[in-house]
Amino acid sequence: MGAQLRVYRQKIKAAQTTKKITRAMELISASRIQKAQARVAASGPYSRAVTRAVSAVATFSNVDHILTTEPPKIERAAVLLFTSDRGLAGAFSTNVVREANELTTLLRSQGKEVVYYLVGRKAAAYFAFRKRAAEEIWTGGTEKPEFETAQKIGQTIVAKFIQPASEGGVDEIHVVYNRFVSVVTQVPEVVRLLPLEVVEGVETPGENEILPLYEFEPEVGDVLDALLPVYIESRIFNAMLQSAASEHAARQKAMKSASDNADKLITNYTRLANNARQAEITQQISEIVGGADALSVKN
């Protein structure tokens, strides 16, 4: 009984230590969610302004640009996958990897070769464990994204998109990331980044409404050359910010569940320890009473 009681007390102590860690991580994630949400909201006006500018050029010009023109045949497709650098975030990385695998199955069923660009150590570890190749890997800073990283990713994928598929380039690029909806909900999302899909079109004018007139200087092609890389970088950076906010929310939720489970374990082991202690006391009393009865009979 004494050995069993010691085991229960060790388990209670381990659960209490685990609870302290998970509770601290829950509070840290809760504090970081606010900052991550603020960064997502702050990036909105700039992203919308760039989108409107690209929409205007794409809508009111007839110039065929390589980033906006659908190729006649798509042979190779790239998947840009955003995961986290650290674990303990529940199914955060698992959900987005599952979405990427479903996208891969769809693209291959259409006869397209798929190549991968990975962001986050979890994606890199997943591909390394399964011995799957990746063109480029970016790690570090997933919890607090930097715009310089988005610029590097944007420059890399645009260069690959411009390069012919026969020379190692790609014909289309998809982005897979977790979109932050709320602290409770994060949704894996797939967006085709290139060829460009304008997300904000121009509404059909009314009867008495006059369409605005646009003048592009120096040339429409030059405007697109300047705007589209900025647009791609802003979309990638927004995806990074969304993913970071989703990661903090997922980690907070996972750590709260872990703390609740630790509470249940502490309660259960405390009950078992009390039962074992009571059984030990009962056994000791029985032994004392039995010994006293034996002595009285002998006398």
C-alpha cells in the first residue's frame, strides 16, 4: 500500500508541474493573439489599396501580362504551404498539411506535376520524414512574421512562375494556410495566387453612373510590372499574419485543454491516493487489533 501511495503522489506532482507549464503557455498565447490580430487588421488597408490598384489596371486595360494571363496548358503547379515552427498547437499544422495533400491529389488528377515551397519547421519535418522533396524551405519567425521574409518568398515564386515549365518553372501557384476567423475557429484555406485572380472586381455601373477614366503612366505594362510583385508580396504577408494569429489561437486552445486534463488527473489521482491511504490505515488498525487479540488470548 505504501508503494502504491508513493506512486500516486508522484503522478499528482507530475500533473501539477505539467499544469503550471501548460497554464503559462496558455497565458502567453492569449497575450500574443491580441498583437497578432492587430497586425492582421493593420495590414488590411494596404492590402486592399494594392488590390484596388491591380483591379483597376486589370479591368480597364487590354494588355496581356504574364502574371495575369492563363497559360494554354498547365503542366507544373506549385503549392506554398504555411505551417508553424513549434508544436503544442493542437491540429494547427496537421489541418493545413491535410488540405495541401487533398489539393495535391486534385492537381495530380488533372495531370499536373506538383512541387512544394514550405514555410515552417513542421512542414519541413513532415516532408523530410516521408522523404518528399521541396523546392525551397523557409523556417523561423512563423510566430512573428517579417515582411522581408514575404518579399523573399514572393521573389522566389514569381521568378519560378516567369521561368518556363520545361526549364524548371511552374505554370500556377497555390497558397495553403490557416485563416484566422476567431479565437475559437481557424479554417484551412487554399488560394490560387498565380495566374492572378483579382479578388475585388468592379461592380456593374448603374444606368446614370459613368465609368471612371483611367490613365496609366508611363505604360500599362510598366504599371503591372511594378504593381503585381507588390500585390503578391502583400498577399503572402497577409497569409503569414493570418497563419501566425491562427497558430497562437490554436496553441491557447490546446494548452487550455491540457490544463483542464491536468486538473482531472490531479483530482482522480488525489482520490485514488486518499483511498490507498485509507486502506493502509485500515490495514494497520486491523493488524494492531489482531495482535492485541492474539496477546489477550495467550494470556
